[in-house]
Amino acid sequence: MARSDVIVLGAGIVGTSVALHLVKRGLSVALVDRGGAGEGTSYGNAGIIEGNTVFPAAFPSDWATLLRIALKRSPLANYHLKFLPKVAPWLVAFRAASQPARLVETAQLMRPLFARAVAEHDALSLESGAAKYLRRTGWLKLYRTEAAFAGLARERDLAASHGIANVTLDRDAARALEPSLQPVFRHAVHWTGAVSVSNPLALTRAYAARFAALGGLSFVGDARTLHRAHPYWRVDTASGPLDAGDVVVALGPWLPDVLEPLGVKLPLAVKRGYHRHFRPRNGNQGNAALARPVLDAENGYCLAPMEQGIRLTTGVEFAARDAPPTPVQFDRLMPAARELFALGEAVEAQPWLGARPCFPDSRPVIGRAPGRDGVWLACGHAHWGLTLGPATGRLLAEMMTGAAPYCDPKPYAAERFFQ
Ligand SMILES: Cc1cc2nc3c(=O)[nH]c(=O)nc-3n(C[C@H](O)[C@H](O)[C@H](O)COP(=O)(O)OP(=O)(O)OC[C@H]3O[C@@H](n4cnc5c(N)ncnc54)[C@H](O)[C@@H]3O)c2cc1C
């Protein structure tokens, strides 16, 4: 029987960061995953450490956008019709949280986490020998219409009040930064303080290797075996049972698989998303290239330069987490993407599918599981799990060890769903 102070369930960017922060504070920690570190959702994101985030992604407020989504013509979102009744209560809550005043409130409540995002990655990547994966070139959001660009005014005002750096560029200035972009857009905003990652899997693996170097132990096991073995929590692994006084559930979209059998139901839904890598096409002036991720705002996809090629990530899909892939958004967006950038052949035969774990108020849960002694949660990071993994790890480790947390953790408490 192996025993440690803490078992962390889930070795995505969030769980791995929590485990590393705990081991740095002198606790004995076991990190359990059914696969390798970083191979879940954390594998496939656009690689943006988006400390610049102001407003969360919101429910569309104009009927034209909604109608296009409903008619399955929009690249921004797709849905499985038979899944809609199941996700409807979540969508209603998400829509309520997308009212302008609530978005401002969310921006304020999330700021302490986003403000630490880059600094906490810097600290972990430096000690993990992973700084080579971080690019300090910001990221670029492109707007094809005047209306879409005009819609940014409130966000940019709020960004200014928080000192979040961004620069408005016209088409020529944006193309001076990224010469391979075709002039199919009118405006761009360069969020200069964002950092991007050239290989998110390698980054999580580097944090896991640092965890091991500091004495942390990794196990292959099924988190669903979590049960009480008084006075401990026990998980069965390939190397035998593991006991600990505290357990952290950091299972991303798989959170309910472990939490609901314990009698705790949180309003987690998934926004599925796809990616596919493309080789840049050769042109007269050499290979097309990107120095930073680029978002085509009206089409909802991102082009992110990765070690594997140009990673095109899609908008969201509302469907059951485990339903078969339906990557129809590629058909809707590829003409726009090819018009913007010289994408060559696809690297993989099939797109990758992941599931962003999302609460309707776009805030994660970081803290104790209500009514379950010794169970802690670090989950629901939605579009920002890569961004917030290390900032979450530090906050939760401070809470668990009784240190002064670097920010007020109350906005991230699970109890908010029971008030
Ligand atoms: C297309 C796309 C683009 C994105 N772009 C960005 C971006 O640019 N920037 C950003 O910050 N975020 C981005 N995200 C979001 C980000 O990827 C996620 O929020 C983040 O990866 C969640 O991390 P996690 O550690 O919570 O979950 P995961 O990485 O999914 O980790 C959960 C782990 O739990 C393990 N697990 C599950 N069930 C069990 C079980 N029964 N037993 C044992 N282990 C189990 C899994 O194997 C997995 O390793 C994007 C997401 C998608 C889908």
C-alpha cells in the first residue's frame, strides 16, 4: 500500500501544475492519469497563454449570428440536435452570464488569475527547462468587417483600465508583422503581452518531468476507482492501491465521472473543439509562415504555428462529450482560412477532437468540493486551461497548505452554484 499526502487525479496542464506546486511546497504527491501527462484536452489547444483575456466567450447577442448557427451555416458553432434538450439549462445560464453587466463582472473576477498567467508559466517553464517552447510575440485578432471591429470598443476600454497592452493595426501594419497573411481583413488588434506555446504537449510533459525530479510520483490508474478507505481516500492504480488524506480532482471534461458518484453535481458542460495541422504552402517567395497565433474573429478559427505545422483550431460544438466526431465546421471555414493564409496539405488523416470543460459563468472551480472532506477541485477552465494551469496550481497549493493565497479564491468556489 503506497501512501502520500495528496493524490492528484488528472495529469492535464491543470493537474500537472497543481501537483508540481504541491511538491514544491514539500508535500508527497501522487499524480494519477489513465494515460500520459498532457495527452487529454491539454494536447490540442491553440497554445495561447492568454493573460490578456478581458471578456469571456459569450452567447451571441445578435439574431443574424444565431440564425446562421441554428441553420448550421456558421463556423463559430455547431451542435447535435438531439443533445440540445440536455444542454439547454446550461445554455440558458450561459446566456444569462453573457449579459453586458455580467461580462464586466466576470472580467473583474477573473482578472487576478489572468494577471498571473504569464508570470506563473514563466516560473514553471524556467525551472522545467521548457522556456524554449514559449514565444513572446503576442497574438493577433483579425476583423473583416467594420461592425465586428466597432464591437470591440467596450473590451478595449476595460483592457485599458486594467493596463492590458494591445495595439490597433490597420491591414498594412498587421501584414508587416505577418507578411504571409492575405489582405482579406480590415483591422487587427495585436495583444502584445500574450505568450504562445509551440508544443503544448511538450510543455505539460516538461512540467511533469520537473514534478518527478522533485520527488513526485506518477501512476497509471482509473480515477473512477476513488473511494473512502477511512481515514484516507483511495485510488486503484496499475501499481496497486494508493492512499492519501487529500485528493485533487483535475479531470477537465471528465470531472463528473468522479464527482457525481460522490454525490456532487456541478453544472459542467463541454464545448467541443477540433484541430488539424496543415503544412504551409510554398510560394514564389518561399514558405508561408506565421510568427504568432492569429484569430479570424468572424469565422471563429485560429491559426497557430506549432512544431507539427500550422494548427487550425475550430470554434465550439455542443454535443455529448463522448459522441463520435462531426468535424463539419472545417467545411464551413476552410474557404475563409485558405483565403487568409496559404494552407497546404493536411498533416493528419483526421482532425483531433477535444472538449473544453466549461461552467456557464466562464469561471473555473478552484477549491474544496462542497461537503466532501479532503476533496479539492481544479477544473472547468474552459477556453483558458493552458493559460491558467500554473496560476491555478499555485492558488490551490497555497489554499491546501494554509499559506496566504495570492488572490481571493472566493469567486472560484464551487459553492457559488448552490446559493
Ligand atoms: C480546440 C481547442 C483550443 C483551445 N485553445 C486554448 C488556448 O489557446 N489557450 C488556452 O489557455 N486554452 C485553450 N483551450 C482550452 C484548454 O485546452 C483546456 O481548458 C485545458 O486543456 C484543460 O486542461 P485540464 O488539465 O483541465 O484537462 P485535460 O487536459 O483534459 O486533463 C484531464 C486529464 O484527466 C485524465 N482522465 C480523464 N478521465 C480519467 C480517468 N477516469 N482516470 C484517470 N485519468 C483520467 C485524462 O487522461 C487527462 O489527461 C483550447 C481547447 C480546445 C479544445
